[in-house]
Amino acid sequence: MKKLRLVALLLVAIMVVTALSACAALERTVTVYNGEEKIAEVIVKKNKKLPTEYEGWFLDGNLYATLEDYQKANDDDAENDPEAIKLDEFKVKEDMAVYGTFIEDKLATGTGYTYTYAMDTFPTVWNPLVYQTATDAEILDYVSDGFYTFDYNETKTGYQMVPAMAVGEPVDVTAQYANVAATETSEAVDKGWGIEEGAQYRAWKITIRNDLKWDDGTPITANDFVESVKRLLDPAAQNSRADDYTYAGKFVMHNAELYLKQGMKGWFPASDVKSTYTAEDDAALKFEWFDKDSDATAFFTDYLSGYDYDGTNCFSGFGSSEESVGATYAQLSAMSGMTIAEIKANEEYATALANLITWWDEGAEGIFDFTICEHTYPELSFDKVGIKAVSDTEIVYILDQELKGFYLKYSLPGILVKTSLYDSLATTSGGVYSNSYGTTVATTPSFGAYKLTYFQKNKSFKLEKNTEWYGHADHPDLYQTTNVNVIRVANAATRLQMFLAGQLDSYGLTVNDMAEYQMSDYTYYTTGESTFFMALNPNLEVLEEKQEAAGTNINKTILTVKEFRQALSFALDRAKFALATSPTNNPSFAAFSTTIVANPETGETYRATEEAKDAVLAFWGLADDVGEGKRYATKDDAIASITGYDLAGAKTLFDAAYDKAIAEGLMDADDVVEIKIGLPSATAAFYTKGYDFLVNNYTEAVKGTKLEGKLTFSKDDTIGNGFGDALRNNQVDLLFGVGFTGSALDPYGLVGVYSGNDESLRYDKGTDTTQIPVEVTVAGLVAEHEGAKTYTASMDAWTKLLEGKQVTVAEASDPTKTYTVKVDAENYAVKLPILAAIEKAVLEQYNMIPIIDDSRASLKGQKYNYYTEDYIYGVGRGGIKYRTYNYNDSEWAAYVESKGGILNYK
């Protein structure tokens, strides 16, 4: 089914925050704190000072050195960036004393090993059944555990999944739960699970440790996990994490969704409640299409979100897919709300519906994706849900689809609540269920490495070692951290001063810090999973329309010339772009970042594979420059040399593009090229700085070429959250700082957003990937072929193959020889070279030009050491498990004092 898998995002959080932080009201109420005690609420008008008696106090959770600093932080002038406030060095001791006294009184721990850090926002609810954000999960990460966990592999170059609460590997017990009679070798312990005889990987037994305990010493058994899932799926609670853990992803627990939804009445997507279509359904099915904001069907809100729609949220066209849909806007609008029986009674509408279902290509059952029906979910006993405690230490999970290996262990829901406490905290008022579990120290039992011992809302919390946790006895040489202190400090400048004063042990650098600290030995860069691009949509038909509407001698169709897009890539100094816009980020030269994992079973990253190295070297023209006696001794040396910047080559390409555009009638000699760049808002610092950089950069780059004086730019800075769609619907010609997030462990699915022919995902809707041939040299693709052989198929076909679909490929040397092939999900040896070939082909289109990665930078305190210098997906640099200390708390205080109270990190 053509479902949307990923969502396009704006660049990084700090960039979005920058856009939001420039707004302030004419007056506001400021809460003033003396340490932890609220002492006043003061109304402050714009450009007016606070009363002097409040100078130096906490103000809305921030500490300001002077009233002027406070005023800067709350002025709506975009030039006054609150993160740019700097405290005078001579005032550091005086001002830090406010936080220092607070830490000493409430959080200090004597001679232990304490890790202290700050957050700008604080957790509010960390109930594992309902938590909403990564911030809420901050406490959960310390007080909970999993059946399996990430750890270093033997070479410390990647991760492996190792048992945590589990003992050994999962055991496939599918045969015991299949719909077959008991035999001498297999006892059929239950029936009715929808599992056919001979099936595999549908039922798994997990053995848990016999020494699991809550932090008060109460034993934890297999039944506690079963009862926790029962509460997770409680229909009265409708817990927000129920679907995430039990049926929304690869892990689909039998009947979990039906148990959760029992008793619900209303109109639901027909695809959710029906599986086999018959003509008798026609009277009950209602056609729905247009209400984009409705939850009526997943199809309308997800798949068609990429199509154009007008201000009333009704779809107003289907872009380049209009002909293939086979139905007009007017027809679909008229059909909306009609039953299928009524539609079939009208010859015109019946034809439109038939065309639509054919276009959707899902067979007769495809009609369910366009319809809703009235339904009441029936009552269901929990013993019909696919989770069983078969002993005190054995749990069986029964699934609706096959799952094994890494993804099984990764997806197992180690959900656990202390049910006696959880049930005592449940209340129902006016028919609405609520539960205060995971909101205070008293409501937060721990079964993880640490336990919560202090929490003050929006101020601070403290964790100490949970001595009942098995891991401390198993690994007495690890988890040296005895205490974790976390305080809320919203202002970055204040956090930096606290870090320099030794009051914080880490600090996340901001754009304003990079000039001073980017070369520090204590600065560590961590690359995220996303790559961010400059995206273009070279759709000739649409560009011709926009060109005509723009007026005489305005040209846009040169964007369809590949040499022009290549020139844009080569003319961009990515390092300078990053420095000017987001200096915590690094230049990027490929579609996938260094964090993307090629083989989740081993943790091997994609960029570390030979196939990925060969692809990027071939794309940048360095494939023949590596080896003994050549320009580069190793592939890594060659890759490290890539800058992506070649101004002379770019100028040559600009001239070639101009000549080609003239020769093909795409441009007249007196035309001026106008490129409209999209920005989410007029105040987002990254995008405003980026726009200025690109305009200045390309204006200079075309000097001395045939495009000098002929390249102009404009912007649309009103597109807001419609950032991604603005290019897809041709509102703008170019976007930058766009990309996709998620799927770090599944690049074989992620690549589809660049190479598949699903236009709702790609930024460049004008490219037909079914018409782009890609050659792949791979062994094992065709069973009868020995060794590696080169095959050809379209970019879209290779993409579908990686998604698990069956496709046809041909021999590159003899296209008349074709083969129908399919690749198993775990066959990474075959999938990897295909992925690398697709990545190279995507880059060669120059529609998605990689510019920067998603990196962040932070300062590591002098108190402690990382386990590994390099960041590794899943284990980071060792985390709190492997962190070691150079000083205990009292030694650290003495060290800071010996340095005059200020540490040097430059």
C-alpha cells in the first residue's frame, strides 16, 4: 500500500527556536525566585526595567547578571538574541553564587562522583505509558531498563544488542501457538492465534532474570510485564504510547489494537475494520476524500498531504498525477460523503471510482482506503491478547507478522509499571481517566540503574544509584557515577558561565560560542542521522507556466538543465556556508550521514562500508585517484579531501548550461534568470543568514561567465510549516536546509524518499524515477549466477526491491536477458551494493544537493572522561555506564578553587 513513511522536517531545533525567540509581548508577568522559593510576580512592560530589589535573582528560571541583560533577553528586537548575552567575568563568582548555593543546599553529595548538567526545559510527566517528548523521557532513561540493550561490539567500532533484563536470546515457539494439534515433539499450548502450520517467527519466548527488583527490593516477575501491558492497553485510559509499543511498527502484538479499541463507536477508516471486500459492503461504505484535517482515514491525511489544496483544505489538484488518477476534482468533490452504492448508481461517478481504484492498484480491497464505515469495536478478553506469562521468568509474545533478529530485540516492549502503585494513582472524573504515575519522586519507582530522589517542578531533580538494580553487582567496575544532578537553566549564556565555574559538567555550544570554542580540545561534535539539502524541482512543464506568469524575459527553465544544477553545487563552499549559518554543523557530501546503520545486526555504519565509500568517491570523481603511488593512499584519505567546492569548474558549467539553454530554446539571450527561494519565516536566523549567503555566493560565482548579470533571486518567507510542500507544489524554486529524519537503522527504506516514485515524499516531483536507469554490480541477486554480475533496472525498481517487493532486472551487457528477483529483508550483502548505487544515482541528478549534516557541538567538562572519542550510534561515547572520573566531588571543588573559580576550555 502506498503509505507515507517519513515526514520532512525543518533543519534543527535550534534553528526553529531562533525563529520563535524573536517575539515578545508589550508586557509580561515575570516570576521571581529566591533560590527555590517564589517571592514575587512582577509585570514588566516593554523597554522598562525591573525593580532594583530583584536584580540577580532567578527570573522565569534564568539568572541575569544585570537588569539590562534581562531586558535584552525579553526585547522583541530580533537583533537582541538572548543567547548572545554575556556576563562580565568580574561578576561570575557573585552571580554564580545564586546557583552554587542552590546546588550545595539541595543537590550536593559530598565525596561521590556527581554528574551535573542543565536543561532548558524540564520533564513534566514521565509515566512510561503516556510520556510525550524526549524531555519527558529524560528521567525514564535513568529509572527504567529493557530486555536487550545497546553495547559496544568487540572492536568498539559499532554496537551490538546484548541481554539486559533478558537471559540469552529469544526462542521461537511459533509451532506451539500454530493452529495445529499437539504432537510428540510439539505441544500445542493454545489455538486461535491466526498462525498457520509451518509458520516461523510469530511467537517468541523471552526468559527474564530471576533477580529483577524494584528499588524498594520488591521482586519483578514475568506476570508484572503482562499486567503492565494490560494497563498500557486499558481502553478507559487510551494511553498515548499503546500503539507505539504494541502494534504501530514492526512489532504487532496479536489483538492488542482490538483490545485497546473495544467499545469505541463511530466512523472509522474502512481499512482499519474490514479486510475482504464484497458488494454487500457498498451500502455501508462512505466515500471520503477532501477534508485534509479530518482523522477520517489515514490515506487522506497522510498520502495526499503532498498534493495541492486551497485555503479551505480541499484538494484543488493532483499535480503531475492528475491523468493517472482518472477522476476530476469536481467528480471527487461530488462523490464525497456518498455511499459506494450511490456512486455505482451514477455512471459517471462509477467510472471515476473504478479509475481511482485502478490507479491505487490495491485490488478490490483498495476501496477500503477511500472509504469510512460505521463500526463498534466488540468487547475482547485480555487473555486473547498476544502476551503470556508461562512461568515467573518466561514471557511469550504472539505476533501478527513475522519478526526476528535485531528488529525483534529492538522492538520488544519492556514496558513496566509497579501495578499496585499505578492502580492507586488512577482516577476517573466525568468519564475521563487520569493517572499521576511518573510525576513526582513518590510516584516514580525505579527498575533501572538510578532512582529519582528529588524533584522540584521546573527547577531541579536528582538521581542516585539504585542499589537493587542487578547491573551494579554484575559490573562493579562500571557506573562510577553515584549521583546525577539536573537543573533548569533556560539561558544559554548562563549555562556557559556555570560550566566555566565548574558548576556544570557539560555544555551544549550555541552558534554564538563557536568562534571561541570550535577548536577547543574539549569540544566534541556529534553527527545526527539527518542530512540537509538544497532542493530543486526541475519540472519543465511547471517552470514554463511560472516563467510565462513572471513576465517578459524572466527565465526559470534553465533549472531543468543539469549542468546548471551541477554548477550550483560546485559553486557552494559548504564549510563557509556552515560557518555563516550553523557552525555546529559540518559540510555534507553524500545523501546519508555517518550515523546511518547499514547492518543493524552488527551495527556497521553505512558510510564505513566499502560500497558506500566507492559510491561517494565515484560521484566526486576520485575513484581512480586511490591506491599505491596515486594521489591518495586510502579511500578514507580521498574522502577526507572532498570539499565539494570547485569555483573554476562551476564557472565552466554555468557557461555550458547557458549555451545548452540557448540551443534548446529554453532561454533567450536577453533573459534574466529568477530563482525564488523559500524560507519558513522572515525571522528564522538560519534561513535569513542562509538566504543572504546563497544570493551573495552565486552572484559572485557567475561573474566572468555568460550568466553574469543574468542571475537574480527573490524569496518567499511566509511558508511556515508548509516548508516542504512549498517546493512540491511549485510555490518556490529552491529550498535549503531540508531533509528527512528517522530510519537511522533502515536506510533501505529511507532511500525511497529520494529515489522512489512516490511524489508525496520527494521534494523533486518533476523527476520520474521509473525512467532513470541504474546499474548495480552485485553477487547473489540471481540464484543461477555465480559471483558478482552487473544488472540494470530503473531507480524506482531498485528502490522497490529494497522495500521487499518483487521486480524485474536485466543484465547490463545483454538487456534481453531479464530476471524476476526479490531480496530477503536480512540479506544485507545483496542490499548494500544496491543502496550504494542508488545513492550515487540520486546525487547525480543534482535535484537534492547535500550541503550540511545535522551535528551538534558540546564542551566536555574536565571532571570526567569518555569511553571512546568517536560517537557510535546506539552507545554514543559510552554514556553514564562507561563514564570515568578524574575527581570526586570534594576533589573537584578543590580543583576549581585552585583555578580561581574559572576554568579554561579554550
